[in-house]
Amino acid sequence: DTGVSQNPRHKITKRGQNVTFRCDPISEHNRLYWYRQTLGQGPEFLTYFQNEAQLEKSRLLSDRFSAERPKGSFSTLEIQRTEQGDSAMYLCASSFWGFPYEQYFGPGTRLTVT
Amino acid sequence: ELKVEQNPLFLSMQEGKNYTIYCNYSTTSDRLYWYRQDPGKSLESLFVLLSNGAVKQEGRLMASLDTKARLSTLHITAAVHDLSATYFCAVDIDADSNYQLIWGAGTKLIIKP
């Protein structure tokens, strides 16, 4: 069973550095989502792709964040010039495009900005 | 503003007891999802509720959906320690065909022996 995988699982970086996370979705899924979750909160939507097209990006998302999904397979999320407020768990999920749109989540990447 | 509100946010209960978690939402939706999250772990899908009156059960957990009241419940029967986790509900909205999940803040459930 190849579920959603994310790498790295943990990342510690210094403020001002750039970081990149990778997500490999379930192979049959054509939708891929990125969320951010801080302690004690529910996931916060960041962006999503249908195949290689980025269809929606949260208005709350800073220009320092960028995501790609070349060839409609894996996706990367890059954060430039990291700030301490970026410390969070970054979750990736994938789903079929179609009813019932159930999302399957990866294990997450925990980012700590020092 | 679209809101999904869960209550309670924290629940400590004894094994063997019954309890209900409530999820209210402010927008029209026919799809509601329940997820479980263990500490430091990712989210596990529990239930997908797709229509008014939908009821699903798995073991000691039962979820229901009332779209007219914009309310879903997650009922726990004869709780056991293994059910200790944080439970999230999420509502699926169709914003110009861009289906997105709006999440509640989660209910942290602690079940004591």
C-alpha cells in the first residue's frame, strides 16, 4: 500500500533560510492539497492542484510560499526567507477528482524555524 | 465568513461512558468528514457523510449529519482508552467548483481507565 508520503519528516532551519518539502500522493489521485497546522488548531488550507494546474491559493498565503506539481505527480512546497511564524506541521493530502472527494493525508513535515 | 465550530474542544471521560461531540457549520454543504489525529501524527479519515440523515458507524463511533440544522455529531459508545485522540470535523464547500475543506478546531478527547 503506497499512501501519501512526505519528505523530510522534520526540518530545523534558521530564520531567513529557504526550505523545500516534497509530497508524493497516492498514484491514482489527481488532486493534491497542502495544509499548515499549528498546535491545537485544525489544518489551514494553503493551496491545491488538479493534475499539474494550481487551481487555488489561500489569500492568507504569503508570497514567500510557492508550490509546484510538475507533470501532475509529486509536489514541492518552498518557503523562502523563513520566519519563526512559519514553524508548523505542513500536511499534504491527495484525492480523486470526483465524488466523494475524500482526502488522504501524509505524515506531515514538521518545520521548526530558529 | 465560513465557520465550522466544534464543541467541546476538550473532553475528559471515563472508560465505559458515552458522549457526543458536536460540529456546527455556517454554510450550505452536503458533505462532512470526520478525521482522527493522534499526537504528532497525521490525520486519519473516519467517516464521510454525504447526505442529509446520513449515519455511519464503525466500532464504538457513530457519526450523523443533519444538513438542515447544519449539524453533525460523533457519538462515542462505551469509550475505551484507545479512542483517546483529537477529532476534527471538516465541511466540504463548493466554491465555484473548487471543493475545499473548512476545518473545525478539533476536540481533544482523553479517556481515563
